[in-house]
Amino acid sequence: MIGRTMSARTINFTLNGEAVSTTIEPHRNLVELLQRFDLFGARESCGQGLCGCCTVLVDGKAVSGCLYFAVWVDGKSVTTVEHFDGHGTLSNVQQAFIECGAFQCGFCTPGFVMMAHQLLKENSDPSEDDIRHYFSGNLCRCAAYPEIVEAVRRAAKAT
Ligand code: FES
Ligand code: FES
């Protein structure tokens, strides 16, 4: 309807293990919601579900934060990349990314780290083909793909 404004909704959800509540307009996406909590690991890049930079877990499943409406997390559990070093200790995956130099500018890295954690949960010993297939929705403009594959293999051995 012309001139009609969308009213904000109050949502309650779990964010990296902590119960939170906020009010947000229904057209905002999950990346925008996370920024309100000072979480900037999930980045909006393509805004079309094509690059994986905005990957976040909702109830344990990877979603594109750029395409996921913020209000949809009401009653759900959200995990971001910040969860993995929330206690000052890097995860095996994060450590392996550093040791293998699996990034250059780092813009894509949080998305790859999220997906790597998911992959290793499903497959503790992925082959190179498994890794490349699993990451088919994640783009790295710096083309750090060989090092990313190496990092996931290293993290698998350390897990
Ligand atoms: S910014 Fe969401 S998939 Fe690219
Ligand atoms: S490290 Fe630059 S986009 Fe992947």
C-alpha cells in the first residue's frame, strides 16, 4: 500500500548461546540484525546468495544472511563466526587457516570458516573433492582456494 510503513517487530532468539531480544523492521536481513549486536564477521557482499560471505548458522544449518529476513530468527538459535573464538581461543579451523595462510584480504574468510566447521561436523575426514564440492557456494576473490583446502585438511587431522 502506498505510503504505508512497516512496523518493527520484537524478536527473541539465542545468539551465540545467549538469550537476546530486540526490535527490528521486517525488511531488515540477518546481517543487519547481527550488526546491531556488534557482530561484523558475517559480511554482505553480493547480496544475492551467491558468494557465501554472509554465512551464519540458524538452528545449526548454514543460511545466507543477506537473503534471510531478521524476523525469521524469532525463537531460533543463531551462531556466527564470533562464537568460535568467543573465549579467546581459536578453533582448530581458525588455527589451521592461519597456519596455512588460507586468506589474503580475509573478506571471505568468516564464511569459509563457518562452512568448514559444518563440513567437519558432517565428515571428519573430507577429501579434496569433498571440500571443493562443499564450498561450491563460497567465493574467494583472492583465489586462496588451494590454501583453504589445505587448511580444512589440517583442521580435520587436528580434530
Ligand atoms: S552476501 Fe550473502 S551470499 Fe553473498
Ligand atoms: S581472501 Fe580475499 S576474498 Fe578470499
